[in-house]
Amino acid sequence: MKIVSINVGVPRKIQWRDREVVTSIFKSPVVGPVMVYRLNLEGDRQSDLENHGGRSKALYAYSAEHYEAWRKELPDIGLSWGMFGENFTIEGLQEENTYIGDHFRIGQALVMVTQPRIPCYKLGLRLGRKDIVKRFLASNRSGVYFSVMKEGEVAIGDTVDRIKEDGERISVMEINRAVANGGEDSLFLHRAAQHPVLPAGLREHFLTQSASTERT
């Protein structure tokens, strides 16, 4: 795997459904190299720290190959790198074999996989599609959030190397499917909820879903 684009953005005000919202989903490629910090990428700022950013969502990566699929599904939208709000566009990134808790070296930085991206209305705002949130979640092309274990410089062309595979082997895709499908598999939900790396909000959600499934 390697980085094909590094993308950053700052908060901007956008008119949406008769109200003004602030979002940082509009990101543009930069030449780099740039520094990866504990909570974000140099030149990038999150605008909604309740739902974005923080230690468990310091960096967001998206697969370059997913763009090919989306271009076929959404031919009327010009999709350039960073369009999905990602910091890193990575060639070869696959959610099905990327596991919660995996450690990766990206350039000089060390990062850890924490969760898939759960889309919100701002993705629809960015792409100009009311149906994109539902389609994005159902596609299993979620992308990957990282926490930062060691700060360091990254550049386009840097390799993305897994240096530790998590023993639980709970994939990013499995977590995404559990969110999309609700409480269909209570055993998996309970197992995923025990993973210490998965953010507390998702663990609590899965425990609630698991308990609800067991009662029915």
C-alpha cells in the first residue's frame, strides 16, 4: 500500500437546508511532506469535535480503488482525491482485511486502526446527493479511521506497512456491516463490543443492539 494523495481542509460555512453549517469535509490535495500530529494532520482542522477528530479519529484514510467504483456509480460527479473528506488516499487499502487494533507505519508516523467511517449528512452536502449517506454505508467502502501512536512526517508515495496485526481479527468491514445491518448477529456484536480499541460509543451501541436482539 502507498499514499497517492494527502488532503487537508479547514472549517468553512455552508448553507444547507435553510441553515448555515460549519464543516471541514471540503479537503484538497497538498504536495507535502506534512506532519502527522496526535490529533490531526498538519494544515487540517476538524470543525465538529463531537463527531469528528479526537484521539480515535485523528486521521481518516480512503482507498484509491474505491474512487473507481464510485465513478462508475456516480458518473455525473467529478470525483477528485479528497472528495470523501479523507486525509490520506491510499492505494491498496482494503476494509475486509484491515482489522481494528492493527498498527501501521506511514512514513515516519505510527498509527492504529480504530473504526470505519460512519457517514453523516455532511457527506451528502459535499457530494450534492441526498442518497449518498445510505449508499455509502451500504457499499462497505467505509474507509478507515486511525489514532496516532507516534508523530512523524509523511509524504506522497510513502508506503503504508502493517507492522502488527490485531489478534482478534475484527475487520473494519465487519464493523461497518454491523452498523449498517443493526442487531442481526448478536454474537458478533457482543464480541466486537469487548474490543478495547473500538471507541466507547460504538461499543455501547453494539452492547445495546446485542441485548435487544437477545430479547426478541
